[in-house]
Amino acid sequence: MVRLAEQLIIISVIAVTTACLPVHAQSIIITNASFESPVTPSTTFSGSMSTAPPGWAVYNLGATNNLRQFGVLNPTGTLFFPGGVPHGSNVGVVFLQNTTSIAEAGLQQTLSSTLQLNTTYTLQVAVGNIARDPRPPFNAFNFNGFPGYRIDLLAGTTVIASDLNLLAPAEGAFLTSTLNATIGDVRQFAGQPLGIRLVNLNGSGIEVNFDDVRLQATPVPEPTGLLLIAIATVGAAARLRWPSRTRSASDIKEVLD
């Protein structure tokens, strides 16, 4: 019976170990996450007033009361970002020149992945503050200042996490925004398509740039039936291994044998 108790303890330890194994984040596919499409020559902007880069759509398309451009920029060979860009050659562009307007606008994408329960989502986006390049022809616009930004993670049409202008990148630099949203067992939004929204708040300044958009999903560890069984097994094994003070001599002899 001692050997049986020892076996139960071994089984329970294996069960506890299995239940506590670390979980790993899974990357969620984002189309054109670093705005490398369309391929754009250095020093060149590619875009329009109403069309977003491939994989993205214009957010707040009806807000036409400002001179605006959406697209990609390859700043290589300019002073727009002297330290380079976070990933690849291009950056996403949301340009809003009429700073007297309160209308925000940006880029958004609905993903093929859907919201899962008991999962933590981590969204990271590089946010850039384009600098002024005083050299012709790059000095056509004064990029001094920063209009502010917002990054939203959505489930369907509902915002589940947001960064409202928490970062203040220096002129010509990028900072990385990180959003975390932990979804428990609330089924209200389960199965809704995930979405990402990148917004220029149209404040003091005219352009916000975005790059290297990443989204990861990590399952949230929770007590499992296996773990509960393991705990119960440990208790049962302990009772078998160590006889109580009230057992008879014959019981103790049986355990010792």
C-alpha cells in the first residue's frame, strides 16, 4: 500500500505540472501590417484623399471638411525620420491639414480572426511624429507639431481597448503603443471579428504615421478539472501514506508490510 500511495503522489505531481504548463502567445494575421504595399520608391508618398493602402480601409470617410491624404510614405533619403522607420521601408500615413476641424480620420482593418474567450490580446503599433525637412522639394509642408493619435482594438463595432494619445513621440521619431485586453468568460462579444483602428486626432499638426502593427492572443490559464483532480489525489495519497493515531495495530502492520 505504501507503493500505491507513492504512485498516487507521482501521478498527482504529473497532473499538477501538466495543468501549470506555460501558455504561448499566437500571432494574429494582419494584412499589410507594416505598410510595405504598395512598393514605393524612396522619398515618395503613394496615396489619395479617399483610398487606404491595401488591406486597410479609410475610417470616417464622410469627414471631408479637411484636406487629407491616406497612404504610405518611403522616407528614405529625407529628414522626416532621421533614425529610420521601425520595420521595412514604408510607413502608413494619415494626413489632415485643416487643424481647425474637429473631424478625426484614420485607417482601419477588420481581421479574419474572431474574439475568443479566456484570452489576453496584446496590440502593438509604432506611432511616428514626422519631422520637417527644410530642403526642397520636401519642405512643401510644415510638419512641426503633432496632431495626436488614437489606437483602438475592436470586437465587431465595440472598442475593447484604446490608447488615446498616451505617447508623445519627438519630432522625427517613433514610439510603440501597447494595448492589452483580457477577455474572460463573458460571451457578449465572443465570435465577433477583431478589428484595428489607427486615428489622427487632427490637433496641432498635420500628420501621424503608423508602422509595425502586431496583435497576439494568449490563452488565459485557469483552474482545470485535471488540476482539481490532482489536488484531491494528493490528499488521498497522504491519507494512505501516513496512518492516523487511531488505527489498530493490525492496520499499522498492514501499512508497514
